[in-house]
Amino acid sequence: MRLRAAAAVVFGSVAGQALLAQQGTPMPTILDAMLPVQAGQVRVGKTAKEMLAGLEVLHPYNVAGRIDDARRLMSELGPRTVEVAPFLMAKNVITMEQYKIFVEATGHRYPFDWWRWGCEDDYEKRIPDIKKEHPDAGSEGPLRYWKEHWKELPWKIPSTKATRSEPATVMNEFPVVWVSWSDAIAYAAWAGMRLPTEAEWIYAATGGEQRLFLWGDDIKGLQVKRGNRYDKPRPVGYHGKATEGKFGHQDMCLHVFEWTGDPGFFPFDDKAFERERKSFLKSKLWRDLKKKQPQRIETLLHYRPEWKGPWRVAKGGWYSSTKEQLLLGLRAAQGGHQVRGGLGFRTAKSPAPARDFIQSLIQLDYDRSFFGQEREPNLLDQVGIERYRFTDKNLIAGYDAISFVPVNHMGTNKATKTQAAFKQSSLKRPHVIGTLAVSTKIKEPELDTGIYTLAYRHNGVPPELTAAWKDARKAVAKKAKKAKAEAKKKKKDDKKKSDKKKAKKGESDDETEQKWARVLKQYGLTEEDVAKSKAKSVKFIRLRPGDCVVPTTEPIYILRDKDGNYLKHFPCDIAMSVRGKYENGQAKLTVQPIDGDKDGLDEARLEFGVPMQKKVSGGKVYKFTLKMKLDWNE
């Protein structure tokens, strides 16, 4: 695979693209595979009246069908208007060929069908093992076996079946399927993108117009000959304009269901849902049908969608969809871990460089449980740089980025209300100040690609730790002296006399030791640390989880990995400060060569602010500046 370097310009840089055009250099860009979606409004969800009308269109004569689909479609009740910012969305769903590059680059799990039908001979050999390991799984057995053994199984993109008129061909241009929501998010992060939200997907399909289906309100208006509903998979773009969205995106239905990026499966609007559900179930239609089909109507009247945080919504309908599955409003909710043969995805991208990269990583498996009350990454103040690499077919081959998101505020208590309080409280527990994501290796501090939590600790030692260290030094010295004496005098009587003297004191040495040992433990220190150190004061502490040793003698930044473990620290070269009149969007990230650096490295300089409190007047923030070294131009 031959690689082509992308333009070394920030995404969205019209000046950079114009320069390339003047030079006559046909450089690939991410715009080649994506189409712009202009800003606008879209109404998601339906009123009870609209839902009843839609059911009549689906089932003009079959009222029993209306009852069944009323349950399937109820989650759409409760309209809400959403403002959609301009964004890019992939013209097509992600293909097997593009996904293969991702799998080869990262070692990520490949789709089930790449083993099941791509390596059918191997599958056939393993049928006895599948039945032995999953005797009661039936048709689910192979899928379970793949989930457990995928790392040791062979794989390749499957081919179509040969016919009299067409030879077998590798399905490179077919949509990738059998991918979970997590798989899709992992791909999106690798490509510096994200999944479109449900509202964005609907808006891209309709341009904000209200309609039942992609093509209009007439169920017979679909300009695609299907024969029967059980069609077969097709290459991307196969149906052309018949299944295009408002902005030219292809295959918006009748191809594969598409994962959307919203976290969880919930109503569009809680109050609106309850209002419209109540109105919907009071319809005269259900009262009239209750006499004829009392049990089915009773089930409907008590039905509620099962809202679930771990579930995700898919849109669009696949090639074997029934007519209700082709409704634009259908919310096909399923577990984010599930994989299906008719479920794929397409990606979206925001104008802000590297924002989607870090957003996808945050969504994937990033532990924020230790951030503190009401504290989250503030994507409105995200800053980043990015660049792409492409194959000779203009497929994404790689992506380099640095992205940072400050935390939304420093807290709600007195510990961060003033600069002095902030510094003092950081001595007990470093303050989380943001999230850093890199897809290119950082030289200083030495970092692999991934997502990290950035924390700050000021220089100094808490008073209780200073006192505990002092007591510990005395105890250690006393124990050493005692051990030395006992080595010379191995008489039991001497030890008894010593114990009697201890008992006469108001507080025993054991009780004192329990106090200082307990304090040392809070800061990851032990009696052995005290014994080995010759320092009269505390020079380091050990942060847990992770057992990361950090100095107490200078202000430092500390990194935690995606699971929350403390990883490493590096100096805070430029002192933190307090600044006023700071607003979202003022964070800065610049990369420039380091003059005279023997290795030719570049410096990435990051400047950002974090509000001192959740509600603070005058835009006052704690301002931080940090530097990193990397080889951005290698």
C-alpha cells in the first residue's frame, strides 16, 4: 500500500488548500470522502397525532399491524427542535476496505464475517469445537466462539458468490458490518472523527423537512426495485440518488442500519414524551379496538420503551428491512456491544481540529469517576492540531493529532475558591485540570498514543505529612538504636524493663506509630521509605493507583491513564496564575521548531484556563501553560 502525505494544514484551512491549488499539487484531503452539511434546525420526535397518521400510512387496512408498530415506534413520541451546527458527514458508510486499514494499523478486532465467510474452510474445521464449547447456543454458537477466540482465528474480507453472469469479487466496496458501537467509535477515533448524532443524521437525510420516509410520505414512492424484502448486500452507492439524503449522502436507507453517536437510549424530551404518550394512548382508535382485541390493546396501554444508558440508536434500515424499518423516525435501539449483519456506520467531523478525535476517545472507555462533582471535559474550549495520511486510493491510512480539553470548572467547594486554597489542596490530591489525547508519540514527556487525564500539584508538603514524617524519623531512629543495642545485649531481662517504661507513659509508642504510619500511607509512603531517606523533610510522595513517585519540591503536571492510574509527571515550567475575562474558545495550542535542538524537535505549547468555581463572576480562571516536545514534521 503506497502512502500519500496529506496537506500539512489544519482542517478547514482554506488558505492552506488554496496554496496547494496554486502550486498545482493534487493533494488528497478528508473532504474527498465527506460532504458538508450546513447549519440549520431539525425537529426530532413526533406528536401523538403525527404518530397515528404514520401508522395509518403503514397499515391502511391492517389495524393489528398498527398495534404492533405502535410499540416499536413509541420511543419517537415527544418532539424537540435541535439546532445543528455545520459539520461534515461521510458520503458513504465505511467500507470493508477502509476498515481493513484500521484493523491492520491497530490490531483491533475484525468483523465476524471476515472469519465466518472470509475464511470459510477454517470455520468448517472448527464446527466440532464450536459445538463443544457452546452446545446450547444454536446459530449463536459461531458468533460466541469468534468473540472468545478472534485473536487466534484467520481472517480476510469475504467475496461475493459467483453467478452465471458475475464472477466472485472481493467485497472491498461493500459496507463493513458485524461491528459494535464500540468498534465504530474506535474506528472514528483512529480516523480523527466521531459518529453523527441522531439529530445530525436525520437533518443530513432531510435538510430539516418533515417526512415519513427518506423519499417522502408515500410508502410506494421508493424508486428501487427490490423483488421481495429479502434483498442482498450491495456495494456503497449502488442505489444512487434513490437513497440519497438532502445534502448528497448516499445509502441513507436500504443499505445497512447505521450507529449514531448519542450516549444512551432516552426520550428526545422527557416531558414531551409523557405528554404525547398520554395523548397517543387516549386515541379513539385504541378504545374501538379494545372490544375486538382486548389483550393486545391492554398490552399496548401498559407499554413503555425500555430506556437504557448502555443502549445506542441505529438509523436508516438495511437491505432486508420491512417498511416500518425504513421510517426516518425509527429508533432501532440495541446494546452498544452487539454486532449484526445489517449494522454498520458512517462518520462525521466537526470544523474544530482534533475535537472529534478526543470526543470519540472520551466516549470509548475513559474513566472520569475521579473528576469530582459536576466536573466534565469542556469541549467548548477544546484545542488541537491534526493531519492525515492517505493511500493511493485516497483512503485514510493514518492520522496524527494532539488534542486537549480543559475541565469545565475546578469545583464547588472552598478548596479551589482562592489561588492559595487551590495550591494547598493540590498537595493532598492533585487537581484534575483537563484531558489530553495524542495519536502521535510525544518525546518529552515520553508518551505513547492514547488518552490521558492531566492533573496539577503545587510544590509543598501538607502539615500533617510533615509532622508524620518527623515522628516517623524519630521512630525509625529509635528502632535502629534499639536493634543495635539488642544485638549487643541478647538478654530477655533488658527487653522486659524497656516494656515497663513504655507502659508508664500516657501514650504508647505503638499508638504514636499508628498515627504517623496512617498519615504516611495516605500519601503512598512507608516506614521503609523513611528509613532509606536521609532527608529531614518529605521530598516525594507516591500517588495511587499506579504507585507513581512524584517530587514535592516543585510544581508539576501529572498524567493519569485512561483507567485512572497515575502514570508520570513533568515540570510545570511556567507558573500557574489567575486571569479574568476568559471565555470558551481562548485555549491555544501552537507547534513550532525548537531553535538549536540537536534532534530537530518541535515544541507544542498549550495555554488554557479553567474556571475557579462552577459559578464564578468576571470569567476568572486558573491559567496553565505546558510544553511538550515532539517530531511533528518527521
